[in-house]
Amino acid sequence: MGRVFNFSAGPAVLPEEVLKEAAEEMLDYQGTGMSVMEMSHRSAAFEKIITDAENDLRDLMGIPDNYKVLFLQGGASLQFSMIPMNLMKHGTADYIVTGQWAKKAYEEAKKYGKVNKIASSEDKTFSYIPDCRDLPVSEDADYVYICENNTIYGTKFKELPDTKGKTLVADVSSCFLSEPVDVTKYGMLFGGAQKNIGPAGVVIAIIREDLITDEVMEGTPTMMKYKTHADAKSLYNTPPAYGIYICGKVFKWLKKQGGLQAMKERNERKAKILYDFLDSSKLFKGTVEKKDRSLMNVPFVTGDKDLDAKFVKEAKEAGLENLKGHRSVGGMRASIYNAMPEEGVKALVEFMDKFEKENL
Ligand SMILES: Cc1ncc(COP(=O)(O)O)c(C=O)c1O
């Protein structure tokens, strides 16, 4: 069987070019006679891989010199603990809860200090982004936390909240590198690689230097201190070396595509094809407020559970995989990350149109 169009929310589709290149280099990475998987993380060859990856990411995102780029492990979920342990210097933080991932981060942070939920969209099943222009930001908050793109519900902050001068911390797992960002607006942004960047096992954190100090919560494990990893340039211990190598290849691929502005245009074009169809369909409908729609994760339903299940099954038979919605919400979800080609979205819409005609 050939490759399918894979709409998984993560681990997710990667650029075919990158996979082919990695396959070619599998047994002998650039004349070293070994795979990157077999290589010392202290070798000159790996040193170049990780340095190039960081530099390419800095170029792509325009990361200023006073921000560190860290390649970490433990999934995006470990950041839910590392953030309060490292950044809650005065014991208080504000959280905006716009989905399950933000809620998990909020619940975890409660273990470490006083945590305020200053906005939420849980009242309408997280189907919108609350107005964040004038929030009751706490006087003594060490940071304000958001999940910028809500993978499960398919909403995205189109405008960052007004944090009233407080440090903004954002989980960008599912919108990483999907469009240009102004890094200076954040104290920290982070995400798991397995959606838009590379294999699971790598987490990338971009943190303003002044936030990386020895002043962390008592008892914070060495491995969970940002300073440990910043001082050692992400080589304190054995990093997820092969994953970083693939991320590096994706960064180069993105540069070749024209960088993040080009990706944004491409992603907008792709998402429009799907949203336009949903808006005109008599069978399918989108589940979130139009103004807050994500470019990356597009949930939709027919309104009938059995028909949803039939759709997912028949779509799979047609080579359109992983369209089942998150287990907590049901329905369907198409994740259309950077590496999903426009033909994939067109194939999905054609299939939906056919299914609608057969089932309405
Ligand atoms: C926005 C967001 N944050 C965090 C996570 C958790 O990531 P991980 O499984 O790497 O811990 C996910 C995973 O799907 C996610 O979509």
C-alpha cells in the first residue's frame, strides 16, 4: 500500500521529502558509516546537527538573541509541571482555560502555588476563545498561561491576550511554525514536536533568558530546571538525538518552502477549502465559532453518531486516515498541519461531498 492522507492530530504527517532523505541516510549518515541513531551525542557530526537545527529555527521564527532554544523531553505535558516549578517565582499564576490541554496545565500548576483561572470557555464546550482584552490579571501573577491552539476543539487565539505587562507563557504544540509569530510578545513558548515538526519525544521550549535562573521551587529535580538545559545547550544528558535530527530536516524543509509567511498563506488556503465546504454543506457542520477557527485542527460533525462512524470508516477505506474526533468529543477532526498537502484537503472535501450526496 502506498501513503495515505493522514489527518492525525499527532503524531502526524511529516513532509515526504524529509522522510525520504532520512531513509537515504539511515545506514550511513553523510559518510560517518553509522545512523544518527547510533551516534554519540557528543560527536562532531551530532554537534553540527543540533547547532544547525537551533540556528535554522532561530532564522525561521526570528528568535531574538536574548531567548534560549531548548530541546527537551517528557512531552508537552511535562511542561505543565516545569513551568510552575521554574517560573512561579512568587507563587502565583493566571491561567486562561480554553480546552483540555489548558485545563490539564491549570490543574497541574495548582500543585505548586496559587493559580487563578482568569478566563474560560468551558461553558460552551470550549467552542470559542474568550475576549481577553481586559482580564482580571492578578497583581502578583508571575505569568499568564494560554494554550494558543486548542488541538481537540479546533480553536485558536487570533490575538494574544492583554496580560497587562505580565509574562505570557504559551503552549503552541499544535500551531508551532504554522505562521509567523512575534517571539518578543512571549516570555516562553513551547510545544511537543509530534504535530507540526517531527517525531514524538522532542519538546522545544523558547524562553527569555531572564526567566531562566537558579531560583526555582525547592526540590525541583535537576532535569526539570530550565537552567540545567540552557547551560548545557540541551546536552546535559543524552537528548532525543534522532528526533532532533528529523526536526532539523523539517526546519530546512520549511525554509525551502519560503518560511513561515509562505506556510501561513498555504495553511490559510488549505483551511479555507475545508471551512468553505463545511459552511455550504447540508450534512456536515463545523463545531466552533467562525472567528476562532484553527488553521490546523478542523473538527466537524454530522449530528448523528452512527453516520459519523460510517463516515470515518468509509473515509479510511478511501485512503483518508485518522479522521475520528478526539475520544472526549466524538465526531470528526481533520488535522491539516504544515506537511498536509493541498491535494489531501481537496481529496477530503471531494470525499465529503460524495458522502453527503449518498447519505442525505
Ligand atoms: C496543545 C497540546 N498541548 C499538550 C499536549 C500534550 O502533549 P504530549 O503528549 O507531548 O505530552 C498536546 C497533545 O496532544 C496538545 O495538543
